[in-house]
Amino acid sequence: MIYSTIASQWGQLIACIDSEDRLVGLWFENQKYFPQIPKEAVWVNCHDPNTTGTLRALLEQLTAYESGSLRHFDLKLAPQGTAFRKLIWDLLLEVPFGETLTYGELGRLAAIRLDRESMSAQAVGGAVGHNPISIVIPCHRVIGASGSLTGYAGGLDKKSALLSHEDLSNPTS
């Protein structure tokens, strides 16, 4: 695993790329559920001109997203989690730029995929909250039933800023 810090307009990010050149993590520094980074971790400078692969693509795509010229990330992803969490994260990848859905709607989509009648709101919320790849897997696009901004591991200020960036600002928070 290699790690790199990336400055964004929403705060400092830490990226983690695995040995197969896949993005396994993108966290806001010190966010809730921030992983323990091993002391022997290898850190690289993502701005080094010799940086290639997924880390280079991540930096370029985050820059394009910040400028408003990118609406969908195209990166090799390998988030680590249970099958249920991975299902929720896959569903989040289907939420288009500029749109939101509620936790209830996400639960209904998960229930359909799992051929169940319903899904626990707590389970859905837990999976969303433990998304290890912030911004790229757009968990910031999930809102409360009343349209309120609820739960974001990076902080509600960052969620609000990301939604505003996508012209989805929400007056109720």
C-alpha cells in the first residue's frame, strides 16, 4: 500500500493505493472512521512528475472535479468491506452528479438488489458512513428523508460544501 496526501478545496485528503494500483481509500484527514495507518507505510508525493497510474489519475480527476469539468470519476476502485457495504457503495456510484437520494431510497434499492421486502435504515446508514473512498464514491449525495443533511464522516460542513459544489446546496441542515 502506498499513501499520499492531496490538498483539496474541501480539506486535506489521504489516498491509499494497493499493490494492484487500485484506490482503496480516500479520507478527509481525521474524519470519523479514519483508518490506522501503519507506521511502516510508504508515502509518496502525488505531485511528483514520476507519479503514474491510479494515484496520478486520482489527482487529475480530483482537480477536474474541483474545477467543475468532471462529473464522474473513472478510477480502479477496491474498497474493503462486507458484501452488504460493497453493495451500498456500488449503489452510491450510480447516483449521478447533481442528484441526491435519501437513506430510505437507498435502502429500497438495496432491498431490490437483495430480493428483500425492506432493508434496515441503520444498516444502510452504517454502510454509507463507513464508505472508505470519499468524494469518488459519492456518499455526500445521500440526505435525510426531510431533505436535511445528516451523517457525513468527513463532517457536515464538507458534505454541504460538496453538495454546493454540485449545485445541490440544501437550506436545511
